[in-house]
Amino acid sequence: MSAVVAARRRTLPGFGLTMGLTLSWLSIIILIPLAGLFLKSLELSPEQFWNILSSRRTLNALRVSFGLAFAAACVNLVMGSIIVWALVRYRFPGRRLFDAIVDVPFALPTAVAGVALTALFAEKGWLGAPLAALGIKVAFTPVGIFVAMIFIGIPFVVRTVQPVLQDLDPEIEEAAGSLGASRWQTIIRVILPSLAPALLAGLALAFARAVGEYGSVIFIAGNLPNVSEIAPLLIVIRLSEFRYADATAIAVVMLVVSFVIIFAVNRLQRWAQSRIPAR
């Protein structure tokens, strides 16, 4: 009996050493840099900190970054779900090729992605010219930022939802149909509840990536203050001006707001997970 109890206590061999290495590594890579960020911002008085954050340029940069990042994440949530459904539920020529193309934003350098999107959506580009004829300007506007954020965020939704949908037995949908459920009722009451935690996780990952994106955005944004300037670019500008405390103040706000939003999404994800009936 004592041997069984000891085995239960040692569920993971070397747990103490593993946990120590984990905490040490996380402290060096994440906790210490974040602590340094907060300590640097303490060089500012509360009045100086507030003046930096309440300035028109800072507020507009934060609005552009967070607003467009959330909008892009929502678009990726919808379109990514459709892409996943097509890749998992159907068999068609070139399916593996399309499946591989989804990962291109992962492998492509962000600067290359920015240059490619700018050339594509410029007024004389392949897509920019037809849109310009319709009075829609994409490159060097907030719309361009939105397009770039969608481009870099779509793989996070697809790769998060895809394995969950693959594990969802199609027989469950057939059973719902045999019981008289319509196609929309099956989607809303059977499929979506099972996919909700993965969908929310993909939304959070796409949002987090879009908020902090820099390389692919600055080429297509135009970078006009109060119009198409993102918060990461403003931080870089403050650093180039040797205003390090100002840069860290903006970075602290981005960190706190991003953490609060992602924490809320994770709590919503846990709530959705708890509502999935046990199989």
C-alpha cells in the first residue's frame, strides 16, 4: 500500500527538478523582462505617466492597434472556421496544398509579408487598382493595417480549431439530423458548443499576434500620426528619441490591456469548456 501511495505522489518523475527548471526559465525569459519594463516606467511620476498616455497621439495609436487587431481577429474567427470546415469535412483536389498554404504566414518573414501586401494593394497593384477604381484605397491607410493583421492571424485560428474538428465524430451530426434537427440547429447546438473553446483560443491567439505585429504592418500602414500609426511603431519612435520612459509607459499599457483581454477570453473559454457535455 505504501508503495502505491508513493507512486501516486510521484506522478511525474523528477517533478521537483522539472518545476525548478521551468520556473527559472520562465523567470529569465518572461518575468524578469516584464519586471524591468514596469520598473523603468516607475521613473515617471504619476502625472507624467498620465500625460503620456492621455496625449492624442498615444490614444490614437492604441485605438488603431487594439481596435483593428480585435476586428481582424473576429474576421479570422469566421473565415478561419470556414477554412477549417472545408479542409476537414471535404476531400478535393489540391486539399493538401491549400492546407500547407495556411502555414505560409508562419514561415514568411514579416517584412517580406509587408512588402508583398503593399505591392499587391497599392493603387497600381493587382488588387489595389480594381479597388482604387471603386474608390477604395487600401495601402497606406488603416484598411491596409487591417488587411495585414488578417494575413498574419489566420493560421492561429485554423491550426487551433482544426484538430478539434477532426476529433469531432461526423456521426454526431448524422444522429442530430436523424432526430429531426435542421442543418442550422445541428451547427448551433451540436457543433459550435464543441468547438467553442478552440474558437475562443484561436481568437485570443490571433488578437495577441495582431496587437504586437510590427514588420508586416509598417510597410502598408502609411504610419501617419493620429491616422495610421500603430502603438508598436510609436514605441520604436520614442526609443529612437531616447525617451525610454515614455516608450515603456506605452508598452506597459499595451501589456496590461492585452493581458486583461486575453484573461477574459480564457475565462470565457473555460466557461464554454464546462458546458460541453461529457461523452
